[in-house]
Amino acid sequence: MEAEIADIQSNCEKLIENSKVMTCISSLVRIDLTYTDYKKLTISFRFPEKYPDSSILIELKSKTLSSKLLQCLTTMGDMKAKEHLGKPQIIHVISFLANYLTENPLCVAYDEIANLKKLLASTSGSEIKLKQKSSCVSLCANGGKYFFKTKISVPKTYPCQGVSWNNHESNLPVVLVRFLNGQAKEISRKCVEPPLNPPKGSPPFTIQPSLFKTLSFLIEATNDFCIEVCPICMQNCLPEDPNDVVLNDNDDMYVERVLCGHIYHQGCLKKYMREPPFIKTGKPCPALKRHARGDTLPFSMAEAMANQSKKSKSLSTTCSIPLHHDRWGLSPKIAEARWANKQARDRELEEVKDFLQ
């Protein structure tokens, strides 16, 4: 035991990168492994009576790593110690744990990945694959025959830095792909960057892990697109076969997404916007309920629906959020004038028709 303690004091920090000997006496050996602010591990060893013929007692602590991960690492550390019964064990266990943390950078997101797997269990077709060497998560989110694929990079300084991606592949309409990319990246950014003008009285900003929030948004949104209906005609916005998606943005069946989050057929939206009543604050969305992923609502579907249920008593039976889209900048006054002009023209045509008959 004394020889092993002396060896740890002399060689541990030299042999194992990022290790620091905090305590090294016969009653306790404590080693700290530090890689980033959120990737820290404290390993405590205690010598049992029959050491080294029995395995060293190991206790792992961390303020940032998952408690479930620590339980798994403790079990693996015990197994590693038993491989060296009758010999010094501590250096081997420390080396094993240090290698694990180095070779598995995604361990900082252990709980998030576990929660994503639970979410995927209830979502048909979607899947994630972990790539530890490159610290990436490959995502394939499916909804019917539609998909959104991308490779999410988890930075070394995670969660201080949000997840990111540069490339993607999808057979969804461009307007929906643009929404998925833009909103998901905004979710990741908001997790690590404080708001420029926080509301008065709001609590101090704290960094939040972004992997689960970002990927759960992509998975849920992609899964729901194929079943969303146009609030006007009440028909599915997207055709069952992705090959039948309308690409011409002047076609009536072209899909448009508005600020409240609902999706419309362009022809239905045009007809609705051009008919009375014309309201100064904007025509309200006629959808039967608020959308879970509106541009003004919280990060995830669960949060949005939770907030909606709390306020359900005060909400109307429709979405009621004023319709807004970049392509619809027509003021109510002009829209009403055009509608009146169209009505007058239709009446004139009817009069001519009656006269001819």
C-alpha cells in the first residue's frame, strides 16, 4: 500500500493527462480529472482490509456529469480493479476512467441522449446514431414518407457552446426546411446566449444544454408536418407522396407557413385574406387551436402545450393570432377596397348577363 501511494504521488499526474492528485494517504486517495468546466470527475479510493487481494473501493462524484453515468462508470471501474487483484489497482482504474472520458466526448450529454431515445421510441421511423470519435449525433427525423437528415456537432466546450450543423438533406418543401433549420438553430443559440433586452425582474441568465431541445424540436416538427391540415379547407397540407409536392410558389396548392405556426394552401390563404371581415389588427387565424410550434411560443412542444393547458380557460376556441407572412403585406383598408371593387365588377357582369338573357 505504501509503495502504491508513493507511486501515485510521483507518477499519476505524469502518466495520466488532466489528472491532479488532491489527497494521497493510507485512508483516502482522491484524484480530480478536469477536461472542461462541465467535464469534471472526482475519484475517491479507499483501501479494504484485504487489499490488494480484494478490489479497491471506488466512489465517483461530479457536479456536472449525469448521476446515471457515474453509476455506470463506478461499475466499470470495479470490473477494471478486479482484473488486477493481488497487484496495485488505482493507477489502472484512473487510466481507464480518463480514457473513457477522452474517447466518449458525448458523455456530457448522457441524460439528454437517454431522453432522446425515449422520445424516438414513440416516434416511428426516426433515429439517432452516436459518433463518439467525431463528437457528432446523426439524426434522421421522419414523418410519413418525409424526412429531415443532418449531422449535429457537439463542441468540446459543450454545453457552454451550443450544438450546430452545416449540411442537411430533406424532401420537405423548401419553406418548411427553412423553418426547421432556422428555428432549431435559434433554439440552440438561445440556450447559450443571454437575451439582449431581458424583461425587468427576470432571473439571471443561465446556460442550458441545447442537444435535447434542438433535436426534439426537429423530430417532433418533422413527424407532425405530414398530418397537419389547412385551417381553411381542412385537407392535409402535404400530399402523401413527397414526389407530388407543389414547387411552384404561384400554385394554389403551394404550402405557406404563417407566424402562428399553422400551414396553409396558398390558394386557401389568398381567398381567406381577400374576403371580409377586414380587421385593422389583422385577420385572425381560424385554426381550431394554437399551434405548438408558433414563432412566438416556447422551445418545445411539451412546454408549449403545458403553457396552453394552463391558460385554456382564457383562450378562445380558435388560434386567433393575427395572420402574418412576408408575402402578405396588404393593409386592411386596401384589401377592403379591392374586395368592394371586385364585388362591383361581379354585379356588373351579372347585370349584363341578365340583360342578354
